[in-house]
Amino acid sequence: MKKILLAAALFYCPCVTHAQIEEDYDDEEETTVVVEDDDEEDSVVVNNEEGDEEDIELPDGMNDADVDSLMMLYSTKTYLQVDNNCDLPNINPIYEKEEYIERLRRMPTVMEMPYNDVVMKYIDRYSGRLRRTVSIMLGAQNFYMPIFEQALESYGVPLELKYLPVIESALNPNAVSRVGATGLWQFMLTTGKQYGLEVNSLVDERRDPVLASYAAAHYLKDLYRIFGDWSLVIAAYNCGPENINKAIHRAGGEKDYWQIYPYLPRETRGYVPAFIAANYIMNYYCEHNICPMLTNLPAKTDTIVVNQDVHFNQIAGVIGISTEQLKELNPQYRRNIVNGNNKPSAIRLPMEYVNAFIDNQDSIFAYQADQLLTKRQEVEVNEPAPTVRKTSVRKRGRSRARGGRNVTIRKGDSLSEIARRNHTTVAKLRRLNGIRGNNIRAGKKIRVK
């Protein structure tokens, strides 16, 4: 087992200092644990109703690999930094059960936030093994929480649902699950399209923080109309309403999440506890000596709408913005191409680049267009030249005797019309008459057989 060092820190935690930790816990060593790694990868072990141990799958946003992907994000590298003033020990205090119950009770939520052993397992994971991920997410939430809250508020759903992306994607807009769920809110393809998110080879709006947030809020509102219980709603968000209905049926009509718990898919059994734990840790991180990363919020942005295709490299090459920043601001464009030819499409830019784009729009569209936008609009087929066969007069006579004949081209005729009338094909007409293209002239003869 190896010790995890807390290498990331955010804004100052006013609720605790290094000196306080030493004073408070000198006499109570049993109330603290040094954070250590363990061998568990993507599940937690809990005891079921019979007292037997069982593994519960972790949501994708709670896997260790997410730390590396979070650290590689442009926003993390550019706008987040360690707070060197946050000097907390790498010690995760252990509190009495009653303290956890009281903290969960105090949170300003509409949704139930009950305590039990399963919830505690997830709190332990966030406050222990995943504390570095929590540190990064506490900084990254400054980018996304205002978007989430505005979308949720517009649909009248509880604002504590803003922490769903914490367990879904660890606040990574580029996250893709093992089953293909994508973006901050981890939409599956079918559900995303059902809620108006466009997905094709060039665009995946599931990655767009704003559009996906409104789609998620809409979906959550619809699920509440079905189940009327927010715990069932977020369980259904994870595994689909059909699986929740099956679990309710198997539980004899019970509509309490904790009563249908044994009949749920393995991951969904941990989903609501993980959600409660995410709410807990995003509110009580200081009590567990987790330092948030400092956030240097990016400059304000605005959108430009284009009506023709443009590549990120064209924009970067003319106005000087980096392609990496363009990708960060416009994660929905999968191939770095904005498909304005299909429909008017928005490009998000930092405010300082907006006027430069407007003033240089023609230059941007022209810049390396032949190299960067390579889809051809029209091509000619390379057809072999007609072969002229040398035959004797006698053989040509036999050919005519077998049915070869000429017809006169009528006014308004096309090759396809002549072919239809004479039960042949355009390709044969071209081959017999040495025609390339479709140009024919009325009054001329054309060989049809």
C-alpha cells in the first residue's frame, strides 16, 4: 500500500488551519487516519441485508484514472493552480456517525440526504482516495456551477442536482464512459438526441456545457413527472426509467429508493449514495483537510455565428488564438471543423478575439482552405476512352443485321430519355457513340444498339 500525497490545493479554507489540526488531534490520535491507497479499483464493498459482502460498481466519475484526464484539460493547466497558502496535513479526520448525520441534515437541499453505511463508504472514498480529484473539482466548479444552476433553475428542479456531473464525469466535459455516455452530464446517444442535442461526425453537442446542461435539466424534470421522487429520478438518470420500473415491480410496488435497492443494477445501487457523498464532500471538504485549487477565471467570452465551414486552424492562423483554447471553448466540434454550411453555427471566443474575428472574417475563411477543408464539392469520373474496333465491311453488315441501328435525337432529349425509349443504358450509349458528359444535339443521329 502506498501513501497518497495531497499535491493539489485551491482557495484558502477558512474553517481549518494546520496549527488547529495539530492542537485538535494531538490527544485523539484514534480520530485521524493518514490517507492511503488501496487495491480496490472500480467498486466498493458493502454488506447486504443478509450481512454478506458485495461489490457495488462505482460511477465513472469516481474512478482514479479521472485524475490524469482532469490534469490534462486545457482549463486545468491554464486556470487552476495550487494554493501554496493552504498548508493542511494529509490527514483525513474520522468523525462519529452522528456528526455525519448532522452535517447532511444541515445542507440546504430539497432532496433527502440520509446517512447509512453505503453513503459512508462513498464519503470515505471522496475524502480519502479521491481527495486529489476533489481538490481539482473544487477549482473546476467555478467554470461550470453557474451554468448548471441557471439551467436547473430554468426548469424548476433542485439546485443540488448540480453535483450530478461530479459523479458522472468528475467535471470533465470530454469524458466518455465505457458504454459511450459523453460529456459533463454523460448523455447516451439516444437520450441526447431525444433532448435536442445534435450528434454527427462533426458535432457532438453532448460535450457542450451549456446545451447539455439545459438538456439534462429538461430530462430530470421529465423523470420527476414520472416518479415524483428525486432519489428515483437520479437513479433513473443513471440506468433508465425502465430499470427503475422493473425494480419497483420486483419490490412489490415500493417506490422508496432504499427499498428497491436490492433490485437495481449494481452501479445504480451506488449511484444515489455517491450523489449524497458528492454533495457532502463539495460542502465539507475543509473538515477533511482538502485544499481546493485556486481558480483564475478565464476572460469573458462571446459567440460568433458563421454560415460556412471553418477550421479551428484557420481561426488560429489569422487572429492568433491557440487551437487548444478553441477546443476548450468549443468541445462540441469533434474534428475542429465548424459546419456552418449545414446550418448557422456558433463559435465561442474570448472577448478580446471577437472583434478580430469580425474584422478578418474573409481572411479566416480563405486561409489554407484547400488544405484544411478538403471535401470536394464536385468531381469528374475517370471513364476510359471509347475503343474503336477495326472490323470489315462484312462484319459491320452482320452487326446491323443483328439489330444495330441509329435514331435521330429529338428536341429536348437527354441521354437518359433516349436510353429509356430504346431499352438500353446511358453508359452503353456513351460507349457506342464516344460521348463524354451529357451534351447531345437535336437532329443528330445516335447509335442505340
